Amino acid sequence: MTTATTPLAGRYVADPIHSSFGFAVKHMGVNTFRGTLADVDASLTDGVLEGRARAESISITNPPEFRAHVLGEDFFDAANHPEVLFRSTDVELADDGTATVRGELTIKGIVNDVVATGTWTGPAENPMGVQVVALELAADLDRTQYGMSWNMPLPKGGNILGEKVTLDVHLELQQQA
């Protein structure tokens, strides 16, 4: 696979208005529960992608008891681990626009390898003359590998919450001078 590295040499920083980190998990075996983390930042510097998201910025606000549970020890344990972190070990940006990013994801202080795939586009020039690229990535992970093992049995079998979580990362990255 041929990679395109020249257009992305240097440092690119995520535009927080046009970037987002999201997640999806099966609920009661019938619905997909989705959420986002709003306080995020990311950078791509000479082929290394790094990102962070503050757990407290999760989109769950109501009811307050549910928010507290998700931010508590059963899930994010935000009091002890306020950030979700990522650092790539390999970024492949192919000439056909596909992207594969391998790296380490840290949640609750637990580090696991993850592979995200998707697309990349750009560079393009924004109205201020800044070069911009975009990464659209998705990765599946097992939440129990990050100490998020809480669950509740359903009356007719199965559990209320799936173990597989899909992460969606949408980054608009602006080249820095």
C-alpha cells in the first residue's frame, strides 16, 4: 500500500468546532445508545496522531443519577482518570483516501492496542489560507478490557448493555505554521 506522507508533513491541530469523538453501544439488545465527548483535542505531527478527551464532557446530562453512574467507577472513573488518551504507533494514509491508524488507547488508566480504519481527505485551503485535512475513523473495542464491566441481566436472558463499543472519530486538522 502506498502512503501519502508529503501532504501531511509538519504539524496539524484539530479544529474543535469541526471535530468530534463519539461512541455507540448496544442497549437491551435492541437499541444503539450513542454519546459524544465534547472537550477534545488532537494533533497530527509528522505522522503521529495524538488525542485526548475529558470524560466530564460526555453528552449525557439527564438524569443526573445516570450521568453520575457513567462518570463513576463502573465506567469512566472520571474522578481518578479525567481523560481518555490516544497515541498512534502507525498512521497509514493511502493514495486512494483510505486510512488505518494503529495505536494505544488509554481509558481509566488501562492501555490497550486499537486499530481504527476509515478515510482521509485533503489537503484543502480554508478561507484564511490554512491547509486543512480530515480524518474519519472508526474502531471497535471491548469495553470490559478497560475495566468497564458493569452490566445487569435482562429478565429473558442476555444483558442490558453490550460489551462491544464502536468509537467514531471525526477530525478536521489545520496545518500549523
